Amino acid sequence: MNVFTQKAAIIITCHKRMVTYLEKEVTALGFTVQDSFVTGVRLTGSVNDCIKLNLHLRCASQVLYCLQQFMANDATVIYQHLQSYPWEKILDSKGYFSVTSNVQNDTINNGLFANLRVKDAIIDRLRNTTGNRPNTGAALTGAVIHLHWKNDEAAIFIDTSGDSIAKHGYRKIPGLAPMLEGLAAATIYATNWDKKSAFVNPMCGSGTLAIEAALMATNRVPGLYRSNYAFMHILGYEPIVYEKEMKSIEQQIIESKATIIASDISAKAIDNAKKNAAAAGVEHLITFQICDFEKTTIPPQEAGVMMVNPEYGERLGEEAELAITYARIGDFMKQQCGGYFGYVFTANLELAKKIGLKAKRRIEFYNSILDCRLLEYELYSGSKRNVQEQQ
């Protein structure tokens, strides 16, 4: 058994409402998506294929390689089945591994109990076959085994990612209310940005949107910023495969002439955003400005994108003040962003009404558990009527 070359089902997970963008990414890498569902896609491949997927994907969370599927009506069956599996061919008996799970079974009211039974089965198997007992823990720094158990259908996977790859690794200073890097990438995919025209991000906070835009414009992928993945701790791992893929992604970086501007009224936020951009190697591609969002430079005569992620007013008493801010965002787009597409990402649709413009599209996302919309506004130079008369 060599999981690095043997093909099996691969499940790539993502957050809800991001699967459309994940599917496009996977297809662009040359893979065939066989099925898609609310939180991911399924395809066929080897763990070597998982290496490529881990390094390239921006919107994914985990890349899971299926070892076995079986029927199980309680945790005892899980233990018995996994205790007979040849884990000595997958895991280092003197190494370290973790177990994660997604459990929906009436006999289990605590997912940690299912994790424990999986750990027990693997440890007992390795101890009986090798005489050694591996270390285990919650930190996803070594090999990771994942149990998916719904009703009486169970599947056991190698989680080839470990820590979520939706965290792209460059952001050292997250800011007060950071947008997850994978979500930021998905929202940019959802816009009309062509990676060549201007991308303007007022209220940039820790700079995630602007940095993700710069990464896309230069073909930099998340694998450049991370050095440890769970696949590296599986028996049979050959570093040369990873090193070859790393060399390939380094060679695919291109120069970009896109104008990318990030502004924030907070000097501290801009300082943090610069540090994050420097960690990503794209600080030189972004013009940072300390100013109120209305003073942000909008490059003229470009059919670019203006994208803002304002506060949502989650705490009591904030909405009255934010209503003024949202109205000012509408004025800013009308008065200064003519010819652009404007995008507002928010979880507060009542506040969004204060923008005073009709959204052309309302694209659904989640930010953690918050039900969000990316609102798209087509902003005309002059009046819409004059533009239509010129066409």
C-alpha cells in the first residue's frame, strides 16, 4: 500500500457558500470534480495529488484522502474496524498523530469520545504489530487522521493538510476583526476584478483583502508561506515531490502592473497591514494610505474594483453611528468611484440600506457564523442615462 501513488476518493472541504469558487480552483489545476456539496468537492487522486492541492488552493479548508469506508452503528464497531487496519503502513509507530472527526450518530453525544476510540484503535494496532506506542495530542503538527461518521456510515481519512489551509500563513498580525484569508480570496473571486485593473480597499484593517489581491495578481499561491503539512508525516513521504511542486509555484510568479491601494484611518492598522504584506512578499505592490476612507485615492480612467468590509454593528448602540458611515460609503461610491464596480461586504443588511444605491448582485457568504452578503454596485461616470445614450 502506497497512498502517495494509489488513487482513492479525495474530499476537499471549505466553508459554506464558498464551494463555487473552490470548484473553479480545483478545475483550473487540471482535476475533475466528480461531485460538489455544500461544504466541499469530491474527486479522485493520490496523496501526491493532495500535495499539489494543499499548496495551490486559496479557498479550501482541508484536503482529505479516503482510506476506507464501512458501516458502524456504534463506537465499538469503529474501534474494532480500525484496530484491524494496517496502520503500521501509514503511521510512524514512534511518531506523533492527532485525530479529528465530524460525527452525527445517535449513540454519540460527544465527538471527543469518537476521537478517543479512533486513537485507541490505532495505538493498540501499532503497539501489537510494532511494540511501540506513538504519541498523540490535539495539536495538528504531525500526521492527522479524520473520522467522518454520519448515522451508520463511517469513513476514515488521512487529513493531508493538518491546520486549515484557509489560513494562508503570511498574516502575523490579524487585527481586531480579521477576515479569514480563504474567505477574502473567495470574495475577490466573486467580483469582476480582472487582476490587471485597479483594486482599491478602503478600511483595510490588517490588509487581508489587498494582500490577497496582490497574491492573485502575481500568481503567488498559499503554499509559499507554509512549511509544515500533515502529509509530510505519513510513511512513504518523499520530500522530492513537495520540493518539485514548490519549485514550480516559485517559477509561476509573474510581475503585476495592477494598482492596488489599501487605506485605513488607523496608523496602527496600516503599520500592521504593511508587516503582513511584507511577510507575503507583496508590500511593494500595495500603496498604503493613512486616511479616512473618503480620502482614499481612486485611480481615474480605470474600470477597477473598490471593495470595502465595514463594521457590522454587532454590539448594542453601534448601529446609529454606523448608519452614518454606510451612508457615507454610498456617497463615496457615487461621487468618487465612477466607472468602477463597488463591493460592500457586510452582515448587516439593514445598515446596507443606508448606502442608498441599488445592488446589482447580492452574493451570499458566511463570515464565521454570520450570514453575510457581498453587495455589488455598478458605478457609472456621470449619470446612468448619459452612459446608456453613449452606447
